[in-house]
Amino acid sequence: MWADKSVFYQIYPLGFCGAPRENDGILASRIGKIGDWAEQIRRLGADAVYLSPIFESDRHGYDTRDYRKIDCRLGTNEDFAKVCGTLHSHGIKVVLDGVFNHVGRGFWAFRDVQEKKWDSPYKDWFHINFDGNSNYNDGFWYEGWEGHYELVKLNLRNPAVADYLLECVKFWADSFGIDGLRLDVAYCLDKDFLRRLRSFCDGLKPEFFLLGETLHGDYNQWVGGEMLHSCTNYECYKGLYSALNSMNLFEIVHSLKRQFGPEQWTLYKGKHLLCFADNHDVTRAASILQNPAHLPLMYGILFGMPGIPCVYYGSEWGALGDKSQGDDALRPCFDAPQWTELTDRIAAMIKAHRESEALCFGDFHELVLTNRQTVFQRRTDSERVLVAVNADSQPYTAHFDAGCGQAVDLLTGKLHDFGGGSELPPYSVAYWKCER
């Protein structure tokens, strides 16, 4: 699967393009801005873009009105087709947000039920009880997503609903040439629907990538076999910032050993989960870390650990954004991309990750672990890379059996000699490629 050796770049288009917060019904061609950033994305080294919702919605995109029409605040279908053409011409895959668990109250089929009640042919598209009432006084009760009644839950057990959604996926593939889907709240989706979606997409386009949003629990419920190719690794997301803030690298390394380690009970060996430092739903990395010097280290672990790395737009230069200030603070409009020292370092990490078989596909084995330092190994049959991190403000000398006398640091190109111990400078990351 192409995604297993890719680096993703996430954009939340409505915020990124400066669209009005509420759908004002005014057509404005803003989505071309994504194409304008194609060079920034390619220069960074990412080769896939994951776009949060772009289809006509009531407000934030996850409250869909029409799955076949680009939100008027962003432009037209033709505008977006041009964006996809630009991204593809830069060697960048396109993955869209598939919001299939729920729709907005403005969704055409739900509007029909509001108007016709029992007589609507779409009443079984939702979970409705005509003996009750909603807080909107619709004259019937319906199930909303996790108590959010502006998000009307779809009945995915209804074959007509599943057929409609699959037809929309085909429409996106035919119209825009997309390369995959990220499934919103995949942990809520009917598993039979997921199996049908996987089978349908397998026949739609070679290596059509399916990624699920999952939070906690056993990710094997949703990934592998006839299910999804990958899911979001929230366990390690939490470990990344928490381990650095508490100066306890045991936390993130324990999670990585639990998920990908050499033991028989390892949970996700051979699976490629999406790993990230932040996204459109959580506080940005530069805001959540207590020590700014740890920001490059967080990305150093991210690009060195097993998984498919994803960078959220703006975070490559250290943009701030605090969840406590509301979702809009996490989804801003930047006038233009920036390139800083942090961006340089992340670009070097992306290059090393994409060009290293071991960093893309290797196993995970801990070699050194203290509260403030770790060295772990990623290895395949043909390559071995050691990832070394020192989160302390003081230098540290690591003593371990490297299995080789010298190695090249993939981030700097410098030769590293393991004789007499390996000195790790303060707040440093190294990716040492060893000769087999």
C-alpha cells in the first residue's frame, strides 16, 4: 500500500481558506489556495494530503448537506478538480474526509422527513421515533451523534443509505481522482458497512486507502483483513507530548513496545497506524509542550517510530493553537506558508523517513531508556536505523551494543563512531543508519 511509506499533510479547508464560520450561501472560490500551497507541501517532503470536510455543510463540514457538491464557501466542483490536478502533478496523493456516521440538519433527505414526516421515503435513513420530539421541535425524536442533535445519525444498516454513500465515493473518485478516505468517527460506524466499503473501494481503484478515526480500545477491531488499512494512533499521540512534559520517556516507549515490540503479545505488529503530533481537534504541539526545546524532539520521535506520520498545516513552523480557545483557534487561515528552522528540521526528518526502509517498515526494539533519554532500533532484513533522543538540557553518554562500529546520521549526513559510548547533545535527535 502506497500510504505505508508516505508522509501526510493535513489541511482543514474551511479554516485554511478563510471561509465564513456559518454557511452564508454565497459562492466564493477559495479552495484554490490549497493548490497554491502544493510547492510548500512538496518542499516539506509530504507526498499525501488529507483534507478535512469540503462538501456542502451547515457550518463546520461535519454536518453535511450534500455529499456531491463542494461547499459554496470554498467554490465549485470544478475548482476542486483543478486543485486535485495541481496536487497530483506535484506527486501528492489526495485523501478526503468521509463523514458517514451522521449528516447535518440541512441534509436533503432529513429535510424531506421534516416536511413529510411518516410519508417521507427517507424516514428509515435515520433513527427516528415519531412518538417523541426533538429539542428543535421537529415533531419527532431522532438520534444525534453522541448527543449532538445538530448531527443527525445515519442508519447504515439500511441498504439504501449504504448504496447512496458508496455512489458518492465513486462520484468523488470519478470527478476528482481521489486516492483514499479518512473515515470520521470510524469507531461509531457499523462494521458490516466498513467491510462493504472496503470491498467496494478495492474494486474502485488499485490501493484506494482507507483510514479510520479511532480514539481508544483495540485498533484491531477496525484495521486489517476486510476492514480498514489504517487508523489514527491516539494512544501514541498522548504519549508523545505527555512523556516530554513529564520528562518520562518510559510512557511513549511503553506504548510503542505494547503496540509494535518484539514480544508475542504485541498488538499491531505489521500494521501501519497514522501517527501525529496534533490535528484539527487537539491543541497544537507548540502550545501543549511545556518546554519549546522539546518541539523538534516530539517530531523526532514521530518520524522515527512505527507508523504513517502526519503533519498538521502550520505546525511545521510551530504555529500555536489551544483547544481551550475553541475549535476555530485550531483551524486558522494563514496568509502564506512560513519556513523556519523548525521546518528545516522537520523536512530533514521527513526525507530520512521516506528514504529509509527501516523507518517505514522496520520492527521496534528498545536499546536505552531513562526518564530523559531513549535509543530504539528500527530494523528490516536489509537496513537498521537507531533513533536516539536526549530530552535533557545536559549532554548524555549512552552505552549500549550498537552492533556496528560506525553509522551515518540520516539527519545530518555526519559519521558517528560508537566507540567509547555515544554522546547525545542536549535536546537532540539522531537517526543512525548502521551497516548490516
